[in-house]
Amino acid sequence: MSNHQTELPVTDPAGPALDQIDTIQNTMTKSIDAESMVCSISAQLTRLPNIKELPGIAEVLKENTFTSYHRLTAKGCIQRLVTQDWHETVIIACIQSLYTARNHDRIRRGYMLETKRVAPPPTKATIENWIQWLDNAEGYLQETMVQTQQLIGYRQWHQFTSDPL
């Protein structure tokens, strides 16, 4: 995967691996930090003449709201797990938020690529930087998903993802 992959020890697939929580929190924070850069560049692009009307810009702004909300919700759920709040609904909210953020990242990428295709040459570098920050946000989110699955336990994770929620 990405070059920022963190190696975690193999754990019992049936139960929580609390020793991994600091790593998970740090990785999720990196995803949120990258997300903040995506949002910042989005705000910049809407202030450039003739750019805010480009295809995909308005849609990315809408998707930013969803991805930010779900990343923050997942982070809050992870923090609750740290405090031993292992209620089933907290775990489900965490898993759903991680998956939903990932899905909206993928939608957002499509709109960013659409914008890049039609952007004037002077803005191409900014748009490429925008997409690179999305790559970082997605990479760290994916790492967080893997690490959280290890924390929660493989069986429990799949129990919550196999049933319609």
C-alpha cells in the first residue's frame, strides 16, 4: 500500500488489542490533518477567478462535508474505545464512519480528476497538490481501518460489516 504503512503485531482475531490504540489514534490524526489540507486547497480554489465554476469543484465541496464529518466521527469513536467504551453501537458507528469516509473519498477523487482535466494550465500544479493530499488522507484512512480491525478483532469487525447496518 502506501509508504506510510505502520507494521502492527498480529493479534488474537477474537478480541481487542488495546496496545495498538496509540498507533491507531496517530494514524487517524494524520488522515484528518491531510483532510484539512484538502479542505484548505478546496477553499483556495473557490477564490480563484474562473476556477470555482469548473466542473467538479462544487461537488468536491459537498463531499468535503461528508468526509470530514465521518473522519471526525470515527476519531471520536476510537477515542471512546480508548476509555473502554466498547458498547456495540460505538463500534458500529466507528466502522460505518470509516467505510463512509472512504466511499466519499472515492467519489471526491472522481470530481477532482474531472476538475483537473479541464483546469487551465496555471492551476494544474495546485490541483495536483490537492489530489496528492487526498491520496495522503485516503492512505492514512485505509491504514486506520486495518489497524482498527486489528484492535476490534477480525471476527467482531466482520460480524458488524456482514450484516446490513
